[in-house]
Amino acid sequence: MAKSKARSGASAPFNSRGMNSSQEQYVKCQDCAMNPVCGPVVSGGSQLSLADSYLTKRCAIQSGEQAFEKHAPLKDIFAVCSGVFKLCDQNEIGEEKIVGFRFAGELLGDDAISPNRYNYKAIAIGKSSLCKVAMSQLVDCSKAVPNLQLQFISLLTKQNYLNHQGINAIVAKKTAESLLVAFLLNIAKRINASNEQTWQFDLPMSRDDIANFLGLRRETLSRILTKLQKGNLIMIQGKNMKLLNVDVLSRLANQ
Amino acid sequence: MAKSKARSGASAPFNSRGMNSSQEQYVKCQDCAMNPVCGPVVSGGSQLSLADSYLTKRCAIQSGEQAFEKHAPLKDIFAVCSGVFKLCDQNEIGEEKIVGFRFAGELLGDDAISPNRYNYKAIAIGKSSLCKVAMSQLVDCSKAVPNLQLQFISLLTKQNYLNHQGINAIVAKKTAESLLVAFLLNIAKRINASNEQTWQFDLPMSRDDIANFLGLRRETLSRILTKLQKGNLIMIQGKNMKLLNVDVLSRLANQ
DNA sequence: CGCAATTTTGACGTAGTTCAACACGTGTGG
DNA sequence: CCACACGTGTTGAACTACGTCAAAATTGCG
């Protein structure tokens, strides 16, 4: 840690995400959870570009800006196309509770469809962007084009599955260590979902955000990370993370 | 506790669930998450009972029997129509990890649709029953009847929402107490979803199952329950639970 | 009834929190 | 340019909630 001081200012955040939008990483449409309803739809032999009527592509969102407010009536569902969003709930006494993260290629707001309003607010972590699908228009189109409905179903079930994965990663871990490791493995997979698995990535969110989400204290987090590093299981420098021994880490995650 | 000894044998479990199937509580179809695809479907002015071609109603499942195996290829999705199911994952070393519960009126196996195989095994807690929907037949029907697809979408999004509720109830609680209380409030709502809210219900699962799910030890659970009871926040006797002060409990659940 | 399974209680150890200090980077204003 | 405040991350020491181990109490079952 001490020896990294000289280059700390130039550590990972600047290399990969800093200096800002110049090389912002957009998810490829083919890798995006929204994809099923974005492309042309085959209907009775003719291809239609229905998507134009409900899809708004790549809206930029500044860091800290929010995509939607908790309890606001559902208008659009979103796909994150670059950056990350944190999902925040709020309890009576105004404390913010992070209930999830969404990475590029994942859906945002899909769980608002049934209650018809958003269940939390979504805040961009770093400069991000979203594709927007207007629900009422989508429903209109899908009434005319059954194929689109099937696509939409596929979309919902895929995100549903992803959610389950995310839950299982954090439910009922015995120790803070296994919880954190499971979290790291989960987001490593999600961040590099489209690329080959290098197990190296930048943690987009702050330690405080992680601690908040996992229900730990930032101090505990810090200590565990230091311990994992000393055990040569990870390499971490600022936000840049490399998982060195995924086998052992996986075993740790399951206790 | 001591003074209840005389009538302990006749305590709630026997009144409401014991003596067994005689008055098993089936969820009403109108209150069931599967309902959207079970009733007759309006298609071009004519009502069809398509459901007959893919729906099997009220299959009895004995206590401890399983509805499906983890990783088995998806065949049916289910609705619990009476009883309760626990969803069990299993780690390498064979330990069973409960990842969720499903009560009457809730879906079972819906998150298997995308990966096309079940993500966990589902085991009946007590004598239970299920309605079964054959996915391949449902998909066939829905290709012909667009309305059915919309119904199916509504079904998926509703369950999706419920899942989110369940997650939020247990993610990142600071203390074992707030975690347990949040869990109790969550299942109180789910068990009595259709009835008026009395805040009284029978815990269908064992303390071990709850502890497993929440990642606590059975001893800790027991101590917290005793403490809550001493504080006049709940009344618990065996499996029968009454929430006495929901306001205070809700505050506890949010820390 | 008697045995096994489940739940509760007690005593003690430990993992994680709390509180406090420090280190570093960044932004602001004099 | 430096001084200072502020946000974020790391480290140390003391405290406490929860886990562990052991045993008793209660419940369920053949």
C-alpha cells in the first residue's frame, strides 16, 4: 500500500474510467438484456422496426443524477448501456439503503411494471447512459405484434434469473468475509459479462456504497480487503480489483 | 411460558393446522399469482378455456416431498395452492441452504424459465398442493392467443415484484433482530395476503429452517423471539405467532 | 409410555461494530 | 502558492452482539 503511493494518483480509476467519457464502455446491443425488444420484429413475414416507436437510445446521465424517483409512476423501463446505477431505498428516518446495483447490459426499473411505480430511486455512479423503453407504447405495439410479447417475456425472465443470482450471492452468508467475497465474484461476472473473464475490473462504487449494500461497516470492509490481499487472494489498489485465486475465493464465498 | 403448560398440547398448531388435512387452507383462485393464465381467455370475441390444455390443478404433495430437483430441465411452473414450500440450494460440501419460501398463491419455478432449468429444489413443508402449468403447451397456446401472453407478462411481473419485496426484507439488516423482525413482517403479509390483516399466523417452517434462511443460529433466533415476547411485541407459542405492535416492529425492522 | 427431534437457556469466545485517529486527494478561497 | 476543510479509505483499541458448545426443557411420534 505504501509503495503504491508514488503512482497512486494514476491508479486504475484514471486509466480506465477517468479522463472521462473519452473511452466510456458501452455495452454491445447484442449483449444487452433489453435486446429482445430493440431489434426489428418479424411479424407475418415482414420485418418491422417497431422499436422506433417506443425506444430512446443512449441517454447520457451525469454522475449522481437519478434516472427515476422512488414511488414515481412507471413510465419507462431502462437498460444501462454504460456506467453503473445504484438502487436506493429510504427508510422513515431518511437513511439511504442501497438495495442493488445495475451494470451495463442490465435492466433498470423492470420490477416497477406490476405495481406501476418505481420501488426505489436509481442513481448513476459515474457518468452513465441509459436506453429507455416507454411502457405504454411497448404495450400498444405488443398487442398488435404477438412476437414482441414473446420477446418481452424472454427479457423479463432473463432479468428475473439474474436477480435470483444476485440474491443468492448475498443471502445468509455466515461471515462478513464470505459475504464480501460472494459479492465480488458476483459483480466480477456481471461487469465482464460480455468480455472474456479476466477477473480484473474497476469497482465503480465507493467502499461506503458496498458497505451500505452488504450491511457492513466501511471499516470492516477495509480490514477484510486488506486481509484478502495479504493472503494473495486479491490485488486491490484504490478501485482497481484483481481476483487472483478464484477457486479459493469461491470456496470462501460458500463459507 | 410455564403457565401455558396445561394447555400447551392444544395450542394453536393443533387448532389451525394439526389434525391434519381436514381443513387444509387452499388459496382462492382469484387470489393466486397464476390466475392470469388459468381462467378463460378472450380471443377475438370468443371465450376459450385454453387453460385445460396446459393446466393441472391441485396436485397433492406430501410433507417433505419435492416438487422438482435442482438443475432439472424446466417442464412446469407451479403455483402453491395450499401449504408452503422451501427453496433449497446446495453447496459443494452438501450443506443445504434455504434461499426462499413460497406460500399459497405464490409461484414456484418461474425463475427457471430463462435458464430452462430449475435453480434450486422445492420441498413441501407440511402437506401441500400445487397447480401445474406445462410451459411448452403454454407457449404453444400463447403463440395463437396474444391475450394469453399479456396475461403471462402480468403474472411474471407480479411475482417479480413480490420477489423484490422479499429481498428488501432481508438485505443488509444491521442486527439479527431487525433481520428477523423484517422477515416476520414479510411473511405475515404473505401468509395473510388474501385475508384481512390480523397479524396472527402459524409459522409453517421450523426454527432451523428460518435460521438457515436468515443465516442465524437457531439459538440466536430463539433468544430474540423470547426477547421480543418479553417486550410485548409478539406473542409466540410453538409455531403460533401474533404480532402485537406492528408499528414498533416495523421501526425495529428498519433498524 | 418412552425415545427422538425440536426448542430454549446458560456460559464463554470471537467476529464485527463503534469510536477515534490518521493518511491521502481534491477542491476552495485568500 | 499555501492553508484549510472535506470526502474517502485505512488502522488501532475497546466493546458487544452473535456464534459455539453444552445441557435442560418441551414437543412430537411410534
